[in-house]
Amino acid sequence: MTVNKVIYDTDIGVDDAMALLMLVFSPKVDLVGITTVFGNIPVEIATRNALYVKDYFNIAAPVAEGAGTPLHLASKAAPVHVHGANGLGDIPLPDVIHAKPHELPAHRFIIETVRANPHEISIVAVGRMTNLALALREDPEIASLVKEVIIMGGAFGYHGHSGNVTPVAEANIIGDPHAADEMFAAAWPIVVLGLDVTQECVMTTAYMADIRDRGGKGGQFLWDVTRFYEDFYRKAVGIDGVFGHDSSAVAYLLDPTLYEVRHGPIRVVTEGIAIGQTIQMPNTRRFPAAAEAFAGRPEATVCIEVDAPRFLTLFADIIVNASQIDN
């Protein structure tokens, strides 16, 4: 069995915590670090949440705090109506957390870990891409040393999914579009799981209740943190459940056969009414009028179809099987 060494870059809200448990509980993952970034919540709260989950589930991986603001844009208020004021669905959290953050900032932790493990590290990034952009700015050579970068972000119009913050922009990308555009310019193997596939995977109330009942400590935690999150989706989107956003990035890491993909370079719109939009030039068709904008850009892999039932089975099996081992 292949074991993937993973750095998890996260603005740890509810769906981030769901994906983190997949990484922690999967026997196919060696989680070597958690790096935090602003987004769902301010970075200080993201770090606190990561340290709390580290304590609660006895996670060995260090937590390194990262960027607190976008590269160029002014900071905006966190979406507390989605993840709650504390980012974890406003579940009660302890006053004291024993785990402490790593001494290095996140981007330097990424650089040092990648250089110490050449061609072995998979970066799973599910927040703003600011830490990755800062790491590339400081040490561009890491792009050739990373095994792969798997991100949750963007939207490309498949199945009618084109944006969840604006009509064309997804939250992780519009939160720092300049960082995302720089990240897509790097020549590292990158896979993108956007709304096109994440919003095809609905984790219903009944599904989460089943995981709660069979999933032990992890299942109960997931049930608790998703109550607030599920209420948001019920009111805002009209679904009975939550989307499998960040967990989709982990699912690709563990089983790429769940997805159909398209290849081609990507640009991010960094100003104007379409700011945050992700645009891919498919390698199946070139557009001469756009050639200059995409010149020199490496190909990226975009997931365009997902086997949603298999995704849901994978997620549930990881959580439930871990509880059986613990027992």
C-alpha cells in the first residue's frame, strides 16, 4: 500500500475539519504537517482550531501558522454565517489548548518540509492559496520538488457550477486571486477540484447521522460541527445536507479514479466584475485570441466529473473503520 506524505494547508472551518479527519484516519496518509491560512476565519482562529483538533484526536503532525491577509487585496470579514464565529460550527471549545504552533511560519515550513522530502510531499490546499504563493516567491525551486499539489478551489462551469461568492467566483480563489494566479503559474503537478465536482457530492442529514452512529468519536465530532453548517446550506441553497468541498481534495489523493479530468493551463481574473473567476484553456481546443494570456502557463488537471456514490462511501468508510480500530 502506498502511503502519501501530506502537508494540509487549511483555513480550518467545518468542511476543512471533515477533510482533516479523512487524512488523519486514512492508513494511506502520513500527515507531516498542517499549515493554516486566513479565509473561513481569521488565521489566528484557524490555528487555534487546528491545534484543538490536534489535541482532541492526538494528531502528531505539527501546526504552522501562515498568512493572515491576501497578497494585494484588502482583508474582508470572515463568513461567520457559514462556519460560525469559531469556524467549527460554534461547538463549545476549551479555554486551554495544550498543543503549540510550530516556530516556522507556514510558507517556510512548506519549503523546509518539501526540501527535506524531495518528490514525496503532496500538498492538499483547501483555503486561500496565499501560503503556497509565498513559498513559491521565497523558493521557486520547490515546484520541481513537490510530488503534487491538490487544491479545492475554483469553478469551471460544469453541471452549472460557476461560483459561490459571485456568479463566477469560488471562495478560496476570490479570497486571494493574485495568490491563486501565481500558484497556477508554477510548474508543479497540480490538480483542481472545484465546485464542478464538490457540489455534486451532497452529504445529507441522514448520511451524517449514520456516520455519527457508527463512527465513534470522529463520527460524533463530525455530526456536532456540521449542525450549524448544514443549517446554512438548508437556508441558502435549499439542500438537505452539506457539500463535500474540502473532502473532495482528499478523496482525489486517495482514489483519483473517482474523477474524470480535463487538462490545460489556468488563469485567475484578478480585477473587475469577474475577479476570482478561474479560466482553463483546454488542451483539446486552443483559442488564438487568448493565447497571450495563457502563454508559458503549465498544464493543470481539472476534475470535471465525480462518481458521487463512491465518494460518499469512501468518506464514510474511512471514519467508521477508524472507530472500529480504536475500539
